[in-house]
Amino acid sequence: METEVKLTKLASCAGCGAKVGAGTLAQLLDGFKTHKDPRLIVGFDKSDDASVYVIDENTAIVQTTDFFPPIVDDPYLFGQIAAANALSDIYAMGGEPKLALNIMCVQDSMDSGTVREILRGGYEKAYEAGAIISGGHTIHGAEPIYGLAVTGFVHPDKVLTNSGAKPGDMLILTKPLGVGVITTAAKAGLVDDELMSRLHLQMSTLNKAARDIMVRYKVNSCTDVTGFALLGHSFEMAQGSGCTLHLTVDRIPYHQEAFEFADMGFIPAGAYRNREYAEHGVSAPGVSRPMLDIMYDPQTSGGLLISAPEEEAERMLGEFYAAGVFAAAVGYVTDRSENDPYVVAE
Amino acid sequence: MKKIDARGLSCPEPVIMIRQAMASKEAAYEMTVDNVASRENVTRYAEHQGYKVEVRASGGEYTLTITR
């Protein structure tokens, strides 16, 4: 008999699906008075993955935080995934994580062993990324939460924002989609162990290897595809860059099983929030409903979306393949005229 | 017509409920949900199973009439 409390049963939404919608966030922050500092080169107003503060001509600090309720029942794995997801924002800015702090909420039915395993998973994943967790803060609450506040470094001239995409760029995505849909289907007991382990491995894989290769090339823009899904994050990149992003649907990588699950309606609520946020900027006339659902599906610990000049992108792809890092060319960037959509899925 | 009340529930519970209900292969179901995700997800599941879905919206609630 199973006596242990299942972590995912303590959470009302899973992983990045718990994220407050981009539209709601924009409303909450509308008219919020902020202060400027010339050293703060990426801040509140940019909808970017992390903040960047310049220390001197060679060093800038990159700061971010990310946390969510359990997406898996194994506490060690939950710790690893939450840490990989939080660290990813540093990689998406082109930076290297160095220090991190735990952010944790403990629900009363969790035993100390479970809490320790979450923390061990996070610590080991951060260490794998080259970062040390030096402290944190834990509270009691209705739902378990775990994540990190991460500090990293980047050369001020090498900061990769989500607003630098240029016409002629090729778009590369470094993890397949379908995480939210599959974890939703898993709650209905429809997902086999093999697929679940594939997904666990993907979510706990750092974007470090992809970042380490990416920074050796001329890259115009980068973000990570997480809670706002491929279409939400593409929309933000397109808006920030003043360009149109074209996504080639046939080349978008996703876990095959996600298509059937999406067609059956195992779609997290976050996907509908993402659609509401982005659809006015997205044109996807010929795309099937399940595929569009996958493109709006929130990804926990998703891959990097990289925008780089075509020649650079081709060479980068070759190096990704050679190094065994997952990567796919998913589209390209063009000029945008006033009435053009920001994202075209074709 | 079998009636199912899935108000107050979020993904994927309403889909699991309609899936279980459809094991009895009835000709028609009526399901009430109170959020867009549930409305959309139940519609997808019913259509996937070869049913037609009609939606009536009223006061933040959606009544789905699901027929063969």
C-alpha cells in the first residue's frame, strides 16, 4: 500500500503551468513606477528572462528567480527540474550561473525526508551548472513550492536579450515541446513509464551545453521557452525586436505522443492563457488544432530559442549535432510592417 | 441524457470525468463547467470520441450538450 503523500497531489497546477499569464502580468505592472540606473541594462520594463547590471567593462551581474509547485512526485527529481528551470534564465541571457538561493514552501504533510530530497536535487543540479546554493528561505503554506533565485555573470557586450532578433536570422529551438500536455495526460494515468522517463530527463537537463555552444557564435537574440510556450515567447521576441518570426510547423520538434493527448483535450489551463495573450499577434491559419495547442503549451524547463544570422545558425546547428545537444531549425525572421502579425506559423 | 457537474474543477479532472462517463457509451451527455480550459478540453475529448458538442454560456458557466 502506498502511504507516501504524492507531491503532485498537493499542487493545484503543475510546473510552469502555474505561471501567471503574460497578459495578467502586463496588466498588474501597467503604470508601475520604476527608477532607472544606467548600469541596469536589462530591467523591469523589458519582459526579459533576467535582469542585467553592469559592474565594470568586463563584468555584468545577471539575476533571476523562478519557482513552482511539484510537477513530479519524486522529490529529488522535482528539485532537479525546478533548479534546471531557474538556472535556464541565466543561460538564456548568455550568462553563467555562479550563486543561488533556495526558495521553498513546505506543506504540512511533507516529511523531512521529502524536503531534504528536494533540496538535494536542487543543490546537485546547481552544482552541475557551476553554481553553489549558499542559503535560502523556507515558509509553510498550502502548496509545496520550490525554486531558486540565481546570480550569474556575463560580459556586458555579450548579453543576449529577447529583443535583438534581426531580419535574415534563423531560429533554433533546443528542446522538443509537449511537456505540459504530457504531464496533464499523466494525471489521468495515460502516460507510460518510458515516455515519462524521457520527459523527466529532458526537464532536468540544463541548457548549459546549448548555451556553451551558442556563445561561441554571433547570436542576435535568445530566450528560453517556458511558461508562455513557444508562441508566447516568440511573440515577446518579435514584439521586442520589431520583427516577424516565422515558425515552420513541420520542423517544430515535439514529443509525438503529445499530439494525440492534445487532440483528446489533455491541455493545461496555462495553454489557454497563453493563447489569449498571444493570439492577436499570431497568424496560424493552416495549423491543426492539436499542433496549435502544443505550440501554446507551457514548457517546464524548456529549451533555448535562439535567433542568429543564417550562416552562424547553420554552423551552430552542426556543432549542436556533433556534441549530441538536441537542436532543430524551426523558422526564420523577417522585417515587419505595421499590420503584419508578429508570429506566423506556416 | 446523463448529466455531469464539473464546476469548480480544473484540468484534467473534467476530461477524466467525461472519459469515465463515456465508458457507458450513452448517446448524449450534458456537462457543466466553469472555466474556458475545461470547456475547450471537454469539447476536444468529446469530438475525439466522435461526438458533437454544443456550448451554452451563461454567467461564467458553460453547459456542453454532447451528442452522437
